[in-house]
Amino acid sequence: VVIRAQNGELLYRISPWARYVVRDEDKVNYDWVHWNPPQSYIHKNPSPKRLKSLRIYESHVGIASPEGKVASYKNFTYNVLPRIKDLGYNCVQLMAIMEHAYYASFGYQVTSFFAASRIGYSVRSGFYQLYSVSTASPYFHVIPLTPDLKHPSYEEVFWRKEGGDICFVKMEFILCVITASRIYCLSIWEVLRFLLSNLRMWIQDYRFDGFRFDGVTSMLYHHHGIGTGFSGDYNEYFGLHVDEDALCYLMLANHMINSLHPECITIAEDVSGMPALCRPVAEGGGGFDYRLAMAIPDKWIQIIKELKDEDWNMGNIVHTLTNRRYEEKYIAYAESHDQALVGDKTLAFRLMDAEMYTNMSVLSPLTSVIDRGIQLHKMIRLITHALGGESYLNFMG
């Protein structure tokens, strides 16, 4: 679609519902390709039944290779999934499934919500290979990480109506300075139809078993959690600073998913601790099944950075691990992609740093740094797994 703006500028846009997009390596813009194969993909396995407890392997298809290249769906299906199964995980959380322009963003700033990412493959092969992830279904729940609705691409499709008024999104200057993102108008019927149909498409066509909603805190509040601390006081959760449109959308999305596909699981990444977010919509809750225990990895980083080993306070550690609302399920984790990739270090690097390069071999002598790092790493994961929540997550990195 070519739109002539009020200032005479020509804007080239593809459909927000595009299911198959291609981009030449030397170009920035995507082209929408109509894809309608004569034979639909036949799923080989039924969807798994809802599990009482999740052991999640958070993963990214593109980095799932020891080689210095972007790995493919085929590599992930045949080389990585069997290892995940053998390690005892029962859920795979996949990052960067929706098409996104900047590959190093690990899936944020989505450009085509209905199109599968071409991770490490020619477009057509990648499109087919995504379906092959369904071969995991007898063993795992497969849950994609969805970017939060504050992060559509800055130059997303159909944002501007006639080159002037913003159609699907609204501008909020502070957030755009920080994330270069626009924000969905979640009170508009067409926007709700677009987002809800997107969730349903990934479940019905690709047989995903749920979603991990990213950045829920930035959606729930008009201040987006920026420069705001949450102490647990209920005044922080109820008032004019709550974005009621976003809260209603999340309740509506969970209600739809649970009604149409009751075996599906939804997970909220919320750092604020919004009460009842993980209670059923019928009770007035947000409808999520789990929330991420985001205070736990921050606590481990704080301890390792600021305290000597002999100054670790077990009472404070146990309080952090068990500080959660009754009958709201939490997913515990010592670190995820947020800690390991986003301008930070993994726990192993914080504990052992440069010696990981020189003294991790059985051919070299065991140093006190490596010995201490390995033992603390094991104990951190053990106590997090034991006390941190009803389920557990580990990042492949």
C-alpha cells in the first residue's frame, strides 16, 4: 500500500496481517508475499495436557549452536530439542518468533506480528521449519515470548492515518526517548481485534501452548514503572496511575485463551507485584497462570556484587525467595536472558570472570576462583529451585 501523506511524502506500508514477509539483504523494507500452499500442514502430535509444574528451558533458535553463525529451526528441532528433553525440562520458551527487523534485539521491535521470523534460514524453509517445532509437543509445552505491547517497531505498518493522525498507536514522549517505541491504543476496537486474533493465530495454526507476556509492568501503569519503586503498598496498585485499558486487554486476552484453549498457559513478566494478576478473571484477577519472580535474580546480582561470602544473610535470601502472594503461582529463576544478554553478565561470569577462559579445563589446575564459582553457582540454582516458586526457568545462555 502506498499512502500519500498530507505533506506530499509517499509512505510504503505492508499489511499488519502479513503472514509471510521477505527482505533483501541489502534493503531495509520488507515485502509481503502471499503464501497459500495447496496442502495445509498436518500436525503430527496432539497438544499436551496442562502441567502442574513447569521446568522451563528459555531458548533462542538463532544462538542455539556452538558455531559462529545464526542457527536454524532445523538445527534446533533435531539437535537441541532432544537435549532439552534428556535434561528433564517439560517446557520450551522460545524467543524472537515474530518477525523483527533488528536481529540483535532478540525479538523486540516486532515488524510483522503474524509472520514467523526467518531465523537463520531462507524465508520459505524457515517458514516450514517453524512448524517442525511441533514435533516437541509430546514432550513439552512450547511457549513463545511475546514482546510487550509498548514495543511495536517505531516505523510499523499503518501507524499513521493519511500521514497525520496516529491510527493504531499513541505517542508518549518519555517512553519513546527510552525505547524508541510507540504504544498501542488498547481502547480502540480495531487494535483489540488485531492483537487478540494474533494470539489466536499462533495457538491454532502453530499449536503453541501459551504465551509469556513481556513487560507487563510497562503496560499496567501510565508511568510504565519508569523511576518508580514498588514496596507492596496497595496504593501503588490502585488509582488513576493504572492503565485500565491495558489491564482490561490482558484480562480479555487471558479470558479468550482460556475459553478457546483451556490447556494453554500464560505467564506475566511483572516486576510491580500487581495483586491478583495471576488469579482467574472470574475472581476479578488478571487471568495469568504464572508470574516471573523477578526479584530473585536481582537479589543474586546484588549479593555477588556487593557482599563478601561471609556476609551473605540467609534470612534475607530466604525472605526474597519466599516473598510472594498466597495462591498466585510464581516461576523462579536465578537468571534469564535479561541478566545474561542485555548489557549484563551471567552468574558464572560474575563469579569466575576471566578465569573461565583459562582454568575450566580438566587439563589445567583447579583454582580457588573456579572452585568457589562452581560451588556457589550450584547452590544458588538449588535454593532458587527449592524455594523460589511453583515452577522453574533456566536460560540456555
